Amino acid sequence: MDTEAQHMERDRSSAPADGPEEGSRSTHVPDRPAGSMSWGRTVLLGMLCTTALLLFSTFVLQPFLIPSGSMQPTLRVGDRVLVNKLAYRFGSEPGRGDVVVFDGTGSFVQEDESGENAVGALLHGAAASLGLVEPAGSDFVKRVVGVGGDRVVCCDKRGRLEVNGAPVTEEYLHPGDRPSEVAFDIVVPDDRLWVMGDHRSNSRDSRDHLGEPGGGMVPVERVIGRVDWLGWPLGRLGSLEGTDAFTGLRPTDHG
């Protein structure tokens, strides 16, 4: 009988029957509780979703909570609208009749009027960008009535607003309101906008800043976006109704 084969047979038989082989030994690691792993994943998923929403809101479509009745009946207090931030990104500019959200710093409010600290402003801005709280005190929603070069006058003998000599029938005005209780005759500088609320008797707009630096004109670069849709309440869900009040007006007095 082969001696080497006998030795190999004895070696195998001498090993413990229930003991592990040398190469298969391992250290046991206790499993993590399933609950803690699930909680961690939930938190991570929530952070990723919030970040994605903030980015989408910053660059594409921002919810905006309507804080006042200055745009009634078009927009009501508590409405949540969706502001299209791409509307004026590719060469287009705000047009007459557009309902826009803009930063009124330097035109409607002074540069130093914000008393909020940096951290508070950041948190409030994040919540406002998701439509969870009222917008910053420097953000406004109004309707564009005049663009650069336009001559806007109120009112003519029949009590109507005029743009470049043509009367405007403003069907969007709040019932019972006149186009303006304050008379004005202005020419809008280039790259500026003359904006007014639809509830003229309850709106602080360009008319209220005529005697201030800038004359109530909003720089086009300060426009955040155009209000294109109503997102809440569900009964009013849909696109914002447009207006043909300014259809047929010549572009500007220079045209």
C-alpha cells in the first residue's frame, strides 16, 4: 500500500469532525438593527429630495405664496402660484399684461430695510422658495402695464388708462375699482417696467414710488419670473388666464 496515501488518510481522520478548517475561520460581526438602517435611509432620502426641490425651485419653477389682496380677483390671499423662471431666460423680456414676481429692492424697498440676519434670511428664503411661508418683504407680484419706452397716462377723459396714446380696457381690474385714483403721466426708461396691482384701490405699486429714486420703475433684471400657473387651491388649479387688453398697441413711442 502506498505510504503517502496512508499518511494523507490519517491526517484527514485526525481532524475534529465538527471543527472548522483553518482557512474558513472568520470573525462574526453583529448585524445592525434594521430600524436604524431604515431611519438613516429615510433621512438621506429626505435630504436628497429637499435639495432637488430647492434646485428645481431656484432655476426652473418656484412656488410663491400670495400674501396680500393687491392682485384680486386674479390672485387671492393664500393662493400658491407657480413662477416660471425660464420665461425670460433666453432673450425674451416681460411684456405688457404679464403677471410677474420681482425683487423690489432699490425700487419698492430700500437696500437697508431688511432687518433679518443672514441665517434667518437663508432659512426663510428656502421655505419661501418651496411655497411654505410668505415671500421675503422685498418680493412682490404685480402686472406689467408699461415696458421700456412706453408712455403710460392715467386717466383719460373717460377714466381709462392710456399706453402710448391708446386707451386700455382692463377687464382684470377688481370690480368697482378705477384704473387709478392717482393721476400720473410717465415715460418708462429702457430696461425698466411700470407695474400695478389688479386691485388698484388696495395695491402699493409703481404709483406709490413716483417721487422716490427710480420713480417706481422696476429693473427688468430684478424680475424673478412670470406667474404661469395656479397650484393651490385645487379648485383653481390650472394655467393663469391671460389678457388681450394690450393687444394692438404699438411697441413704444419710439416705434
